[in-house]
Amino acid sequence: MVWIERQDTKMILNRLINVFVKSTSLIAMVVLLNSCLISYTFNGASIDYAKTKSISISDFNNVAELVHPPLAQEFSEKLRDKYAKQTRLQILKNNGDLQLEGEIVGYQLTPMSIGQDSYSAETKLTLTVNVRFTNRANSEDDFEKKYSAFQSFDSNKMITDVQDELLAIITEDIIDNIYNDTVAKW
């Protein structure tokens, strides 16, 4: 009987030690996690909203040699929409804490691959946008950069038939790159 009581006592003592170790580990982990401030956002933006509250996005003019008339307005609106949906920044016409301005400088159609009949089998549509970015809180972030993107299409199709679809993809690529370079810092 004494042997059974000692074994029961050892088993109870081992369980208490296990509970103590697990509780101590859990408390240490909670303290460690609470001491680290980790901020995750699903949109990729890394903005200090205490310093940066607004962004001004000027209209992007189309100064390319070949002009698609609605492109400048559509590009400017999609750029504003990106920042409005992905950040808490107030969108202004001018004098924002962050400032974006620029112009569409290239809209080119380039024949690509040559088919057996010596005619182009594929054409590439390329859009180039010059962007100037100013961060009034941190001038080290300021830059001027050209962004380009392209899409190819079958040369048997007219550009007017595929233009809107291709430009939607191209402008989204360029706008994502601008966003990443300005507020996401990727």
C-alpha cells in the first residue's frame, strides 16, 4: 500500500511539473509576442499614417506620339482608385503629403514575330508612363521613373478590337508597380 501511494505521489508530482512547465512556456510566449509590435496589412502598404494623411494625384496628360483619347483620363482615375481602395490616405488634387504626377509618354505598336508569309503574325502594344513622386515628409523617397508594360495580340485582329482589353491589363500592371514603389516599398 505504501508503494502504491508513493507511485501515485510521483505521478501527481510529474503532472504538476508538466503543467508548470507548459504554463510557464505559454506565459513566456504571450509576453514575447506582446512585446513585439508586428503590423500586417493585406494590401502591402507600409505607410506611417501619423505622418502621412493624404496623397495628391495629378491628371496624367497623354504626350505620346500615338494617342488613344480616353487613356489619360482612365489611367488617372484607375491610379486614384488604387490608392483610395488600398490605403486610408485622403485623395487630393494637389498639396498632398505624398504627390504623384506625370504623363503618358509612349503608346507604341510594334510588329513582333514574322509568319511564313513574311507578314507580322503578332503585334506588341507598349505603354510607357513617366512618374514623379514626392514625399513631403521624407525627401529621400522622392523619384522620377518611367514605367512600361506591354501585351501582344494576333496581327490579324484590329487594334480597335483588342485595345480596351489590352490597356486594362497594361495599366493595371503599371499602376501596381507605381503603388509598390511609392507606398508598399517592395
